Amino acid sequence: MSERLNSLFDLTGRVALVTGGAGDIGIAYARGLAEAGASVALADLNADAAQAAAGSLTDAGHTAIGMGVDVTSPESAAAMVATTMDSYGRVDILINNAAIMRQLPPYGLTTMPLADFDMVMNVNFRGPLVCSQAVFPVMRKQRYGRIIHGLSAGAFIPGGIYGVSKFALHGLTINMASEFAHFGINVNAIAPGLVASESGYEALPKDSEFRTAIEATIPGKKSAPPEDLVGTLLLLCSPAGDWINGQSILVDGGWVTRL
């Protein structure tokens, strides 16, 4: 590959902050960013797990730190950004990956207690806004930033409270992209299909009739591990994606098509 093509996906000198950094997708994202040259900060509600995940990256020769965060708390999000700044002096990339999926309340919308509705929306929708607001002053000062929201193909089909929260995040992506672009900050989202991971199977078991029915509607690859999302992530975070803004990119084998 030519030096020019290599430079399109080079993140050397960049700093990436990944929420939900101890989960399957968060770890895959952090590893991909580190392998592209970025220094990485992994943040998770489980601080010990985030630190362990960061330790595995440092053991592999990368630069990484781990910390705890409650993405629904502006104070916690501000502390997360401050810790990253203390360690690296900048934040170039924010991956809003933290979400409630395996802990989804077992109710339909007609019977769901409003406290459970609020819990899901606070993490899956409000959380990305809180974390983006926390990092915005840093990126505005730098006149550079990349914010990637963790969406879902389930946002674009009837999918209960999870789909509702992710479709709301799709709307937030569009609006943030328009507002933040004036400061050199691109905002996009990645919408995975059926992810083959521990958390994915916990939310929708391998032997689930519903999973089987969904797979029958997917014309391409039925499911894939978190690592298959990394290529899209690197496109959106690197110079190769400088002209991409306000997009929710489906990575789902053709399950969901939108005109």
C-alpha cells in the first residue's frame, strides 16, 4: 500500500476516548484505534474492567488508560474528560459506545414503567449528549474533533424501547453534526446489525427464534464479531473520513435499507 493511502487511516498523535470501553464492542474499538496509532482512554461504569482492558492494550505495546464513568452524570463525564486531558493533553475522538442492551427491561411500551423508560433513555440517548457536551470545549479549542455515536440497525425497525432510544440518537447525530461542524468537529454514528458477541447473544440468544427470523431477512452476512465494525470506525475517525458528517452508517449485511 502506498504511503499516501496509509496516511489516510493513520491516527498517530490522536487521542481517542471510548465509553463502554470494557464491553465487547468498546474493547474492539479501542484496540483498532490503538493499532491505527491513537492513544486511547477507556471509560466504563465498571472502572476495574476498564482498567483491565487498558492494561491488555499497554501489554501489547499501545498507549492506554482506563477509568470509571457514569455517562448520565455531567460531573462524571467532565471528570472523564479531565482525566484524559491530564494524561494526554488533548481529546480528538469521542466514541459514545456505552449503552443499555443486555439489561433492557422486559416490557412492551404499553406496560413499561416510566422509570425503566427513563433509565434506558438516560443511558442510550442522554448519555451521548452529556459526554459530547463534556468534550466539546476541548474540541472547539482544538478546532478539530470526531464524535461517533453507537447506534443500531434496530433504530430503523420496530424494536421497542431499545430501538426508540437509538432512533432518538440518530436524530441527535444529525443535529449535532450541523451545530458542531462550524468548529471543525464531525459527528457520525455506526449502526451495527446482529453482533456476534457475548453481550449480543445475551440480548438475543443464538437459538432464539426471533434471531433466526431476522437472519432470514438479511441478504448478506448474517452477523459478525465486533472487529468487523472497526473498519467503519477508522474511516470516520481518520483523514479518510474528513468529508463524512451527520451520517448513520449501517453495518448489517443489508438487513436495513433506507432511501
